[in-house]
Amino acid sequence: MKHPLTFLTVTIWGLTFVSTKVLITHGLTPTWIFITRFAIAYVCILTLSHKKLWSDSLKDELYMAAMGLTGGSMYFIAENTALELTYASNVSLIICAAPVLAMILGAVIYKDRIRLKAVLGSLIALCGVTAVILNGSMNLGLNPAGDLLTLLAALMWAAYSLLLKRMNSRYPNLFITRKVFFYGCLSALPMSAFGPAPQIPSADSLMSVAMNLLFLGVLASFLCYILWTSEVKVLEPEKASNYIYFNPLVTIIASSVILGEPITLWMLAGGLAIVGGVYLTAR
């Protein structure tokens, strides 16, 4: 694997679909799952980055706020809400539109040249994702509201990746990540006023809720955002985003291990296509 940290990041992120679904079944709301997750991550990163408080200019600070919105509150609340409305398989499939959207936005905003190899690799990986998710069935169980919310989340992540490209050359990884956590939480607090209050977990589910929140906050947010910011400096945002194609593959493997769901030939064939497509794009 040419970029193991990127692969590790998306592997952990692939597990978050299962973890978030568990929290929703225990009565937590999409907005409060996100706020708690990023609040934990923010406390963690403050131990490493606390000397420099503000960006070098108001313009850069506004860019940081935009990153907190696109890569934080808007992305996760849209995705978490979609998990309430539609199947997790639909969510993980549509999220994989992010790399294609990142390529299109990069071409429009930064005038990036779209390489034929990148397009071909993205299409191969997307076909693999489709094979993994559909698993030989054409019964998608579509929910328009949930699927449109997921598409919005994919667009937000593509925008975040391009904003990150702009800020990465000017600020340290830890500073950028801390700002994303801060503005993510700050922008989500007003949104929480418009939704239902989270239910208090029962004594039996308290340990499960705590462990899943710690996983989302410490590993999937604190650690993975630092790794992702670092890897985007090495890779172009479009190349790094293509590793998101691994998400549904990891989700299905985790579901097999945790929930005892079978792994079929369709999943194996799709997995090979995902690996091949990402390899072709990242070369």
C-alpha cells in the first residue's frame, strides 16, 4: 500500500457507519452525535495545539470556519440524518461520489487538469462500490430525502478537501484540525435547537454508548483528521479522496464480523475493483 496512513484513515471511517447506527438505535440524535464526537476530539487536540489561537488574517480565519462547516457540521449532520432515513448501504455508496465531485470542483475552481487515468480509476472503483453495495440485487430501497442528504454530505466533503488544499501550505496540521473541530462544534450548536433532544441511555446501553462515542471522538475524529490533513499535503485532494471508495468495503466487512452477515462473491469482486481503481488513480 503506497499510502498506508490514508488507508488506515478511511478504514477507521468505514467503521463509523456501524458505530453511528448503534448510537442512533440507543436514542442519540444525529446532531448530538456529531457535537459530542467533535467536542471529545477538540479536547484531545487542545493538549497538542494551544499556543496559536487565531489564523494570520481574518480571511484565513473565515476559511477555517468554512472548513468547520463543510468538513464538520454540515457533512456529519447530513450523513447522520441520512442514516436515520435510508439504508446504510445507500449512504456509503452515495458518499463515494465525493472523489468525483472533488475532481469537478478542482477543475472549476483551481483549473486542475483531470487526468484520464484518474477518471478511469474513479469509474472502476465506483463500479466496485456498486457491486459491493448491490450484492447482486437491484432492490435499492431508495429514500429520496435520505439519499439527497447523503449527496449533500458528499458535496460538502469535496468542498472541504479543496479548502484544505488551500490552507495546508500555510498552517500546521494540528492548527488546521483544531480549527475544524472548533468551528464544527460552534456551527452545530444552533442546529441542535431545531431537532429533538437526545434520549438518556439506559444503564444497560451506557457502556456501549460511551465506547462508541470515544471511538468516534478519539480515533475517527482526533486521530483521523490529523492523518487526513497530513496525507492531503502528500497527495492531491482528488487522489486522497479516492481512498473513500474503501469505506463501504470496510463497512460490509465490519458488519460481517460484528453482525454475522455473510460475505458474497459480489462483495469480493467489488472489493478487487475498489483496490484496483484506487491503485490506478493514486499512481
